[in-house]
Amino acid sequence: MKMAVKKIQENPLPESHEPETPQTSETSEKMKDVHRTAIPVKIIPPTPVTPSPVSRVSIPSFTKTTPNELYRKLLPAVLFLLTFVTVMTILLIYMDTVALGAQQFRVNMSRDYDMARIPAESPTLVAYVRQLHLAPRAPRTPPPTPTPTARVAVLDRVLGELYNGTLVEFLPRGGRDPTAAFLETIRGWSGVAVRAAPRDFLALRGAARALHACLSPTDHPREVSYEEAEGGGGTFRSRVLCLPLLTVLLAADVPRADYTALAGAAVPKALAALPYDRLRLKVIDYRSTDPVALNKTTQILEANNYTVAATFDDGIMYALNDLRQE
């Protein structure tokens, strides 16, 4: 044992015999200084991160969702779809209904209707015309003083200078007839002025007992489309009720009218439909320049005890043959 220790002491570990250079010594000194000195650490704050907006519309996961949860998520979309379809369906139905109504209105405005079931002497029809269309109206302004016309001279020759007579002025359009205006203003006659043109009828309401109607060529009323020319080449279309002459005479309480002035293409047929045995129209004045219509009217009235009393440039005046017997 002693020999082993002795042997170790005799053979120690070899030491490095390399000489220390000045550079190695300086490097080791610097490393020692680095370990002794605390290195300052610069703390960089973290950059703030703005969270991205999260979309409110989320797509449900159909694979991991229970049936009840799936129905709850799909219910708003289904309700919206049903509401949209319902609203659009109602809108389409409404548009179709409006279009059909407009088309039907245009058809009704252009179609004539014969009320053949209503006779001319119907009490209901007469009461309707009398109560709703023939209410007396006071004149708004005093009418100008009219002057006698050539027709007034013929009436004086046939009837005499008659006061407080009755008349019917049934014309399609125009203002007040000068002959009728003179008889009402100067002689005190009473009657009704009938016009088919809407504007002319409205103009007469304040100065006469006016009625908005056209002359029916039959013994029953009709409803027709009436066209009236406007300024600038346009037309105004309206619906007009065409009344038989007998209905107007009964509504105005003048079945024995002293003077009846008529005009229009429907006059010959309207006169042919009159029951002359129940009426007594003393003088009939037909305003027309159509020779065919004038000849036909002359034939009809001559067959019903009338004769030609006078002729004018715009018509013929007829009178009953037995007026002198009264």
C-alpha cells in the first residue's frame, strides 16, 4: 500500500507548460469583467393586436348539432322565406286584380248597354229622373234680355202669343237655345233643357232646369260612351244615360208640351217610338241639315197627324193639324 501511494506521488499529472501570452491573459480578464458587470436588458412592449370583427351570421355545424338545435337555428331563415313568398304572392295577385279591373273599366267605357227591361213610362225611372236630375235651381246671374227669333214668329202664328207655356229643349250640345230663352224670360214659359255634353250641361244648371242625358232611339233607356272634343285635338270620354223622349216628358210634367225642340241623329227613331195617343206635343222643331233624316222625320210625323209649319236652314218645324180646334 505504501508502495502504491509512493508510486502515485512519484508520477503526478502533467501540467501544461505553455507560457501565458499577454493576449490570453487579457481575454480572460475581459470575461471576468463581463461576469462581474450586469448587462442591461431592453424590454420592448408588445404590439396591440386589434381583434377582427366577428361576423354575426354563423354557419351552423350540421354534423355536430342535435336535431332540436338544428331546427332552432334554421327557424328564422324558414320564417323569412315563408314571409317573403307570401308577400310576393299577395302583391302579384293584387297587381293582376288591378290590371283586370282597369281592363274591365276600359271595356265598360266603350260598350253600350241596352236596358230593355225598363220601359220608358216606368214609374221608378220617371221618379229617378225627376228627383235626382230635375230639381229646380235658381239662376246664379240674371240672364241677358233675349230677342225674338224667327221660330218665335212661327209659334205666334201657330199658337198665338202664348204666355206661361211649356217647352222641352232636347239638344246634344251647345248653350241655351235663343228661342227657348226668349220664351222662358219674356213669356214666362217653363220646361227642361237637356244636354248630352257634360260641360254644356254644367253650364246650364245655373240658368235653367237642366238634365244630363242623351236621346235614346228606342223605347227604353241606354247607357253609352260619349266623346266630346277638347282643345288641342284631344277628346273627353264619359258615360251618358240615354233616355227615351217619353221618360223626359213625364219627368218634367210636360206630356202636352207646347214647344219641343229636338236635335241629333236619334230623333227619327225616337219620334217613331212615341205613343202619340197618350201625348199631345203641339209643335215639334227638328234641328238637322241631313235631308235623309228630315224626310224620314216628315214621314213619321205626317203619319201621326202633323204637318210642316215652317222650314229653316237648320231644320223643319211641325205642328198638329187640329190646333185650331182648341
